[in-house]
Amino acid sequence: NAGVTQTPKFQVLKTGQSMTLQCAQDMNHNSMYWYRQDPGMGLRLIYYSASEGTTDKGEVPNGYNVSRLNKREFSLRLESAAPSQTSVYFCASSDRQGEAFFGQGTRLTVV
Amino acid sequence: GNSVTQMEGPVTLSEEAFLTINCTYTATGYPSLFWYVQYPGEGLQLLLKATKADDKGSNKGFEATYRKETTSFHLEKGSVQVSDSAVYFCASFGEAGSYQLTFGKGTKLSVIP
């Protein structure tokens, strides 16, 4: 039972480069989320998708785009990476009561 | 929107000490409430939950009671172990029909032998 799988686990980008973080869940959940985690800041919501075909901004959406490709997959794209986007990124999915399952995280460094 | 506030850490306790981590939320409705735990180098995992007022969630010796009157969901454990060292996050979901899952900033707990 894989749960939530996100790739890659580590990535180093140069300022201005683009990349897409991939996330897939196999629990048939409607809701999916992207968070970033920074020291002392806890988890901040970037975007979420309440169901296939819908996406909504969270607390810190600037500099990011998302795609809910289908019910299983929810990707996060950085079009032009900046050092301020250095962080650990977590994808999650949840059932209707909000019980969430998280991926292992992507550690992104922008130099 | 809703928000979650939890006590700042870090918290350092001796083994077998009593643990309380405070959590309060702001909401006009009745969100579901959660405690998640994050061990070093890992993602978050659910520790316990409560979906309505006066519910008590419990798991692995941890407990938290959904208190609507004080908008609180404090985490407690009677006797902590070294293996409980982790970061603990309080979260709320479902406020006013929203599907947004909102977290507190996390509390780092270190338990020393």
C-alpha cells in the first residue's frame, strides 16, 4: 500500500530554472494539498484541490502553479525558481473528514 | 479563515514526565481537529483526531479532547518516552464547508533519559 508518493526526494536548482514536483495517491481521496515547511514556520499551504478539476490558493501561492491531472495526481510547478523557494515540500491527500496522509517530502535547494 | 495556534517550543522533558501541548483554534463552525507527529527526516503522520465537540481522540498513550467552549484541543500524555521525541502539529479541517487543512506551527518535543 503506497499511500502518497512524491518525487523527487531531493533537488538542487539554479535561480531561474523551472521544475515540477510530482505527487500521486492511491487511496481514492478527493482532496490533495501542497505544503512547504520552513524552520520556525510550520507547514504553510501553497495550493489545494478539493476534487478533481478544482484548485484553490492557500496561504503562500505566489511563484507556484498546480495541476490536478486526475483524481490520483497533483503536481506543483515552479516556473522560475528563487532562493526564497528553498524549502521542504510535502504533498498530502485527505478523506472527507480531513484525515491526511503525507508523502515523504522533497528537499529543494535553489542556489 | 480559520487558524490554529499551538504553544511554541522547544519542549524538553525527562522520561516519564507529564506532557501537555496546548492548541487553540479559531472557527465559527465545528471543524475536525487533529494532532500529527513528524519524526526526523519523515513526513507527518496522524496521531489522533476528534470530529465533534467533547470527542476524545487517543493513540499510543496520547489524548486530546475537543473543547468547543474553549476552542481547544490540547495534547496530553501521562508518561513520555525518549521515542516520543518529535515535532507535534495541531490541525483543523472543514471549517464552514472548506476543504482546507490548516496547521499550527508545530512544537518540538525532546525527551531525555
